[in-house]
Amino acid sequence: MSPENTKKLYDKYPELFKGKDMPITQNLMPFGLECGDGWYKLVDECCGHLATLARLEGSWPLFVQIKEKYGQLCLYANNITDLQDIVISYYENRSAHVCEECGDYGQIRNSKHWVLTLCSKHAHERGYAISDYTAKEMGLKEGEYVSLDELRKTAKTLQEYT
């Protein structure tokens, strides 16, 4: 996440991000939020819910690390209650449908063993496969994109030969 958006979250939720001032041997938040700006809104909403629960329950979680892993948001925190854990899981699961780059609708995409959640536009820009229908909507011509439909046909053909 950009330093600007990271700072906004640190300033808005200082109780949740006390770890940013700890040595990296104790907390990884000094590295910042290791994900794209498209997930800023998800993290902000999650922090808002966690802060509300913390005030009600009297127990403040402490973020240890926030990052992307296998195409989803991972929010690692210590000192969480059962309700706070449910909130964290909800936002981690929701991230599988939000483009990490821009925040629009996205889906998990896999290319060369790298998994990310991206919208069609950002998937195309990064060389991930998109459907022929989506390519047409984007105004792309054959050969200007990696065709998901062609990859499926190739995979089916390979299965038939093995």
C-alpha cells in the first residue's frame, strides 16, 4: 500500500497499529501494509469495526502484519477476541472479490504460479488471461491479450492426450 494510505490508517487507528513503532523482531508493521491500494477501503472498514468492538469489549487487537498472500488479504493480529476474529475473517474473504490495484470487482487469477485478485483491466495489464468476451468489451483484438478461452481449450486437449 502506498505510504500515504498507510499513514492515513496509522493515524486514524493508532491503537491498532502500535506495532509500527516496535522493532521488526517483535512486529512486522514497520514494513507498512504489504498489499495494493485497492484494498485500502477493506482495511479501513475492518479497522473501523475492530475499533468499535475493542471499545465495547475492552480488548484492543494489535496488528502484527497486513499483506497479500495467495491473492487474498491477510490480517495478522494479536490479542483478538472471537468477534474480532470473525470480522478479520470476513474482510480477508471479501478481498478475493476486490481488485488489489483499484478496488473494483476482481477475481483471483493465477499466472506463472503468482496468484493475485485483479479486475479484468489490471489482469490484462499484468499479462493474466481474460475471457474473449471481456477482451471484446475492452476493445482488444485477437492477439492483444492472453485468451482464457484458448487456455481452457489447450488444457482440455492436453488432458485428452494424457
